[in-house]
Amino acid sequence: MAQGSIKIRTAFDEKAGVHVVKSIFNHPMETGLRKDAAGQLVPAHFIKEVVCEHNGKPVFNAQWGTAISRNPYLSFELRGAKAGDKLSMRWVDNKDDSDSAEIVIG
Amino acid sequence: MKRRSLLQALLAGTVAAGLFGSRDADAAWAADAFAAKTIADALKGAFGTDVLVPSDAIAIKAPNLAENGAMVPIEVSTTLPGLESITFLVERNQNPLAATFYMSPDANRVLATRLKLGRSSAVLVVVRAGGTLYSARKEIDVTIGGCGG
């Protein structure tokens, strides 16, 4: 199981009254179409599913294909959150590897 | 014993499918939709229809010109009531469907990520809201493709 692949940061946007969440996952996101230096196709290896929860309630569930960039970046606005709330994200890839992370909103 | 555990596994699978089958957010990964070669097939695989209603209530922020197709930033926001999901499709990629996010509209209406574009292409954003598929498009010129070709 992958570890430490998820980084999450939040910042409160006072004007909009929302938390802006920025996250990045370390992952190769291989399409299966790329050839390595020896001319061999690199097998597909990509995140298929992402789940984000705020205090245990879903913010979104995502299904991904190979067209999300390597080391995927996700940013979104989170409404109705306050300091001390928990925000978690987890991913599962096509090799059944997975990782999860949880932060406390500051 | 083996047969019994197999039976139990089958039963458990059926029950789980029955409980969660009706909810998009818990749907299994849409293999057919991701393998589709055309926008129409990808949409039919994901939503059962390819009928789109163009909408001004979907805003796409993305560069007109991307130097590196492997990392094209894109941000989508929508004010459509009854938001259910946001889907990204890259029209000229080998497999157009990039991602679908099943949203909780109370929590989140703005989403940004980075997409791979194999070559210059329009990005099609499909928002399902109130059971209808709404869409918006943006053309992006790519100098270097992002699919390893």
C-alpha cells in the first residue's frame, strides 16, 4: 500500500466564505501508450477512484481514466467547513494499490 | 465448504449490488465508458445517453494555448441547480473520457485539475444536473502532446 502520496492544504477565502482545498497525489498515471527508452510499452498504471469526505460526509467521488496528469492535482472549494473539521481523501489505482490521508482544517 | 463459501460470496455480491447499484456515486468504475473511442460512446457508457444541452451556467477556465499537453490546467464551476456530476472529456484523445466527479452540491461547486491532451483538442465538460446533461466546450492548442507519442 502506498503511503504519504497525498498532500492536502486548505486556506479560508474570506471574500467567498469557502475553504479552498488544494491536493496533490504522487502517482505515475501511466496511460499504457507510452514507450520506455528500450521501445517497450509501459503498462497502464493509473488512479481509478478518488473519494473525498468532510467529517465523514462525501464531498465528491471520482472515477478517473488515464487522461488525468501524472502526480494528479485537484483543487476545489469546500463550503460549510470550519476550523477543526476533518477532511479526508483516498485513492485506489488499477493495480489495487491505494492510499488515504486525513487533515484537520486549520 | 468451498461451495458454500462461494455461494455466500455470490449472495453478498448480489446484495451489495442491489444496495448500491442505484446510486451513481457508488457505481463500479465505468470500464466501457473509459475505453470508448468517441465522445458519443463515452457518454452513452457513462450516462446511457449522449444528448447534451449547451449551457452558459458552466464556466471553464483553461489556457487557450498549452505548451505541454501532459499537464493542462482546467477549472470548472457551475451554478446549475441539482448538480450531480462533472465530467471531463478530451475530444481528440484516443479515449476521450478523462474523469467523472460525482458531487455533493452543498459542499462543492468548483473543481480544478490537470488533464493530458495528446494534441490540440477541445475539452468538453458535461455537467449532469436534475437528470439532464449540460455541456460547455473549450478549444485548447497544444504545442507538445501529452500521451507519450
